[in-house]
Amino acid sequence: MKFNLTQKIAYNAVFSAGARVIEVALALIIIGLTTRYLGEGGFGDYIIVVTFIYIFSVLADLGLYSIVVREISRDGADEEKIVNNAFTLRAFAGLLFLSSAFFISLLFPYSWDVRMGIAVAATGFWFLSSTQVLMGLFQKHLVMDRVSVAEICGRVIQFLFVWIVISLDLGFLSIIASIIAGALVSFLLVLFFASQYVKIRLSFDFSLWKKLLKQGFPLAISAILVLIYFKLDTIFLSVIKTNEAVGVYGLSYKIMENLIFFPAMLVGLTMPIMSRSIFTDRMRFRSIVQRTLNLLIIAVVPMIVGVFFISDKIVQLIGGKEGFVDSPAVLNILMIALGFIFLGALFSNIIIAANLQKRLAQIYFVGMIFNVVTNFIFIPQYSYFGAAATTVATELLVTSLMIAVIYRSLKFIPSFAIIFKAILASILMALALSYFNFLNIFILVFIGVVVYLPVIYILGGISKEEIRKLVGRGK
């Protein structure tokens, strides 16, 4: 059967979403096992390790991911040459930055276990960093199902590794080593799948490296600025407060992070189309943007509302009934930030597609300054509650600035009218969740879905025309 464009996007979105649900479930199980095994303080150390090494993996990005997606989507692009040179450049940059993480950690007041954990985690993050630049290849060909398979296999291996570690009581560093096991499997599978489209090899076209670095530089700076305001709160907590405070905040933050997959997945699928049509077919571009925004709003509003009613059950399921007492309240605050993150995922990619990377870097610089100042003010007094509130304020500011740039540059802003339908459907869902709150969390999630989807359909949030296109009766 030959799919039309809408069906291809739908297939990839549905398959990737289903696979991501499985992966998120595995990730949350891993977090649950880890929190119970390590406790509040030990899990705080785990969060410090992962956050610290993540900083260096972002530094190694060099803005290559988004540039590769954009460049190989252009007409007449030499796909194999671009992909291989970007892969090689990213691999060596990752080796440089990640290998320095341990030595820089010596400057921080961390325990020896945390420092050694950073050294161990560096290898796993190198595998993850090296494969990320290949994602654009799968996005262009609308075959993100292959990536999903690789990621699920990686998570399964990590889960099995963690289960063995806990069964044998092998300790903190062995938990960290599970990152390597999962990342290696995912790395090898991604290379195998990518080789079906281009022959993967090391390439050293330094003139192309220079071009990629020049074009990616604003995005690299943007990524660093985003990193600062996205992860600085955890670093602040680790220095100013206790590792228990990091654990409380980190558990809530991990739950929120695992929900960010949907905007990243959906916008990743539409990014090549936006890049091709933004200058050549403005009507198509606007249509794709509007459809994407509608789906993002339809997805995120019930998430925010639903989690508010079951956040305590989520934390108990993952973190256990002892400890992490304040994590549900922190999670409720962070879910508001999730709404702006959903929107920002789309708007940032529109700015990139329009070749306005420098403006994006300026936006993230403003967001970084705002976040640093507010964290310095609120974390010492309000701890993880202050960190969560500054995250919400920062995401609101950054998203608002993105909208302003898009309007000034493209004279276009998609309609947000569908948000009223999503809110109304979510209110009805919330009434059901409140009434049946005594039930098991999985039953509550099922009830939420069963109530929300029919209501949003009746309200016209999902049109018959779109459904016909998805099942092949439209173009």
C-alpha cells in the first residue's frame, strides 16, 4: 500500500508514539528500581551524575543535529557526504568534551562516587551523542520506526542490567554502568539501520566541517544557553542544598522529561517538510504548522490537567511510599512548564527552518540570563519549589519571544483557538478522574483517555477530514 504524506507522518507518529510509550514505561520502571535501591540521597547522586555528564554531551552537539536535518532535506543535497562528515565530527567532539567531564567534576564539592560515576557515564553518553546526529536521516525518509526499535532494545538491555545489579547488590557505580549497556545496543542498531540508506564511514572533508560548524554555531550556542537554564537548577541544588533535595526535584523532573518525547517526535517528523516548503510553498508550510500545533495542544493540555489529579500516585508508583514527599507538588508545577516546552519545540524549529538561528540564540541568551538570576534568588529560599517555578517562568518567556520573532519575520502566527476545546475536554476528564480517584493509577489513565478522546472529537478538535486523510481517503 502506498501512503500519502499525511499517512506517512501519521504512521511514523503513531508507531513512534506507541514505541515511545513502551520506552517511557521501561525508563520509569528503571527509575523506580533505582530510587528504591539507592534511596533519596543515592538517587540524588544518580541525578547529579546524569545531569553533569549531559552538560558535556550538549557541548559536543555543535548544532549539528538540526543543521543535518535541514541540509539533507534540501533539493539536490549530497546526503551521504553530509551525514558521514557530521557523524565523524560529532564523534570526535564527543570524545573531546565527554572525556574532560571527570576532571572538571573535581572542581565541584562532589563525593568520590559521584565523580567516578561521571567518568563511567561518559562512555554511555558518547554512544548516545554519536548516534543522535544520524536521526535526521531517519526523519527525512520518514522511517522513525527504526529508531524506535533501536531505542526500545537499548532500554530493555538497560532494564535487565539494572535488575541484575540490584539482585546481586553491586552498588551505585554498577547502576551507572547500565547506561553504557543500553546506549551501546542502541548505537549499534542505529548504525545498522542507517547503513540501509547511506554507507556509514568516517569522513574528513574539512571544508564541509567548516561549513557545518559555521552554520551550526548559532544552534550550538543556543543549545548551551538552553542547557544552562534547563539544567542549572539541578546543579544549583546539588551545590547549595543536599543530595536529598536533588533527589526530590530530580524524580519530578525525570517524569516530566519522559513526557517531552511527543513534541520532539512530532516536530522532528514535520521539520523536513517545513524546511522544504517554507520558502517555496507558503500555504503548505502554514498548513503543516497549524496541524502540528493543533496536535501538540490536543496532547499537552490533558497531560497537564491529568497529572495534577494523579501526581501523588505517579510518584508513589515510581519512588515508593517512603520519601519523595514533596515530589508530587514539584511535578504539578513542572507540568505547566511542559506546556510551554511543547509549543517551544515547534516554534524553535520554525525559526531554524527560516534560517534564523542567530535570533534563536538571542532568545535563549535572554532565557538563560533570566533563569540564572531567578535561580539565584529563589533556590536558596524555596529549594526545589523555587527551581520548578523558575523553570515555568523561563519557558513562558522563551516561548513568547519565539512567537514574536516568527511574527516579525514571517508575518504569520498559527491559531491557538483549539486550546479552548482541549481545555473543555480536559475539564470533563478531570471530573471523571476526581470522582474515581480511589482507583488504581492505570485504571485512572485509561478512564482519562476514554473520556478525553471522544469529547475532543465531538468538539471538533479532531476533524473527520483529518481522519479520512489518515485512513487513505484523502490526500
